[in-house]
Amino acid sequence: MTTAYVAVTLTAIAANGFSGIAALLHFQPIMPGMAKAGVPVSWLTFPIGTLKTLGALGLAAGLLVRPLGISAAIGLVLFFVCALYTHIRAGDYSAQFALAIGFLGLNVAALALSLPGG
């Protein structure tokens, strides 16, 4: 387990966990961006908040059982690819679009570092 893997994974856990909980709690600062992207408020609990939070928990479990972390990172990468697609389809290039790009990059890095030889 490399220092880079641990550092990036801990950062991804914190970022995805915060983002997931913010969605679950319908944190007011994220609501305008979700509306711009055409995301229904009902989706904030499930699938959005639930999947991000479970992804963060999976990354944490992956620190002990590597295949769990790999699976969680793959799921989060796919989630954020879909999030970017949603923003692009809606023509929303707001700050939340930029955040989705950052989250995608962070989760790609966590995945790459979790793979054997990474």
C-alpha cells in the first residue's frame, strides 16, 4: 500500500462522503446546480446521495480489502461519467459541472492507484 494510494483514497473518501451526505440532506447550496442540470429533487436521496455515500464507504473498506475499494472506485467513476453526461445534456456548465470533473479525476486516480502495480 503506497503513500499515494492512501492519500488519494482518503481524499476521495472525504470528498465523496461529504458530497453524498450533502445530497442526502438536500444541502441548499447544491440545489440550484442540480436544478440547472435537470436533476429531480427526489433523486438526491436515491440514487445520488446513496450511491456517493456507499461509494465512499466502499473506498474505506478497500483500505482493508483491496477488491472492495477497486469495485467502489469503478462504481464512482461510472457515476461521475453519468453525472457529466447529465450536465452536458442539460447544457449546464456551472460550478457543479467543474466539480463533477474534479470528482471524476479524483476517483480515476483512486482507481488507478488501487490496481496492482498502481
